[in-house]
Amino acid sequence: MNVSIDAIENYLLTDGVNLAIKLAASLALWIIGRRIISLLMGVVSRAIVRGGRIDATTSRYVTSILSVLLTIGLVLGIFGYLGVQTTSFAALLAGIGLAIGTAWGGLLAHFAAGLFMQILRPFKVGDYVSAGGIEGTVKEMGLFGTTIITPDNVATIVGNNKVFSDTIKNFSAQEYRRVDCVAKVANTVDPKDAMVRLRAVVAQIPNVRSDPPPVIDLLEFTAEGPRLCVRPYCDNEHYWQVYFDTNRAIVEVFGAAAYPVPTTPMLHLVEMNPLTKASSGESQALARAG
């Protein structure tokens, strides 16, 4: 028992101290290495963008790949410093990677879809899109997922395979877009008069394009009254400003014209005699009974 205690004390005073020093040094190497990789990725990203040949979308994708590769190299270097055979570790890592790839084949699909999106370029960083069921501004196209900032400022990550296999709407692909608003008037209002009033005011809204001109026309009829489509055009960056200003203009124009508020017509209910609701056979039977 005394020999075992002595052996433990001797190990703690010699090899134990060396192991603790190596673990502390490995932790320091990891922190410093990750910091260096982060700084290096920033330099590479700025150099790529400064060159002008590669845009921000491809730059972030390339730096993501480089960051992953350098991190793997850092981990292998730390294991080598600790005395772990890197060749055995690499083989083990490859086996684990194969097992994970088999179990999580979807990751490979996301990775492949990301590569195809870099080649086909359905959108780029900064575009306002609807992709994978999410609508917002593209912040980043990563190895496995695309980060989209929704209008309510929520960062949403969508798998690349879901984005690439679903319908993609790129609202920023064209120079300008149409703003769709609807105005409803009462049945007693002349829709032509309403259209003339709206056409004059909507054309004066800031950032509304004159070419093509705003479209204001009769859209459909409802029980409450006609519905008018109010569709100005504007540059992409002014969409929401024009959208809200157009709705505000509709309210102001209709208020200034003293248009009545559209209401649903009342249904007039007629109280019927029970005999009139019955069938002819039932009426005759009731008459005989009377």
C-alpha cells in the first residue's frame, strides 16, 4: 500500500506536472491559434474583396472553407504536441467522418448545394430574397446553411439543400419592383373619381418612379364596394418606404374626399308562416287536420 502511494506521489510530482503543463499549453495554443485564424481570415477576406475579382458572397464562402481546414490543422497540431499519433488520429477522424457522413448524409447534400449555389449564383450577399420558406436579406452563404435576416431582424439559418431545392425569389435581381396596395371604396362612391384622385397623389410620393408610371385601376367588385389596385414602382431599397407612404396616401385622399366607409349590406330577414315553409303535402295534411 505504501509502495502504491509512493508511486502515485512520484507520478504526480514528475509526469503529472508535465501533463498539466502540456494541457495548459494546449489550451493556450487553442486560444491563440483560433485568434490567429480569425485574424488571418479577416485579412484574407479583405484582400479578396480589395482585389475586386471576387465579390463578398464568394469571399465569405472561401474564408469559411479555409477556417475549417485551418481549425482541423490546429487540432491535429495540438494532439501531436500532446503525444497522440496524428496518423492514427487522422485515420480515426476519417472513420468518424465516414460514419457521420453515412448517418448524416443531409450534411453532404447541404455542402453540395452550397457549391452549386456559388456556381449558379441565384442570389448574393445583400439581396432581398424568399428562399427555403424564409424571406429577408441574405447575410451569409455558409458551407451548409444560408443566413437570412428577416424583416423583424431575426437571423434565420436555412440549409443550403432546402434553399437550392425550393423556389427562390430574388427581389433584388431587377432594378426596380412593384408595390402592391389595395384601396376599397363604398358602393356609393364613383371609382373613376377615386382613381383620378389617387393617381395625382401617388405620383408625388417620394421615390415613386415615373417610368413605368403607377398603375391605379379597378381590381374587383365586393359586397362592400369596388376594390382598386394601387401599384406604384420604385427602386428596391425604397420598397418599404413607398409601401407605407402609399397606404398613408390612400387614407388621406379618401378622408379629404369624405368618402363613406365601405360596409357590408344588411340581410333583411322575412318572418314566414310555418305553413308556407312546409311542403305542399305537409300543408294539405295540416289543413285536413285543422
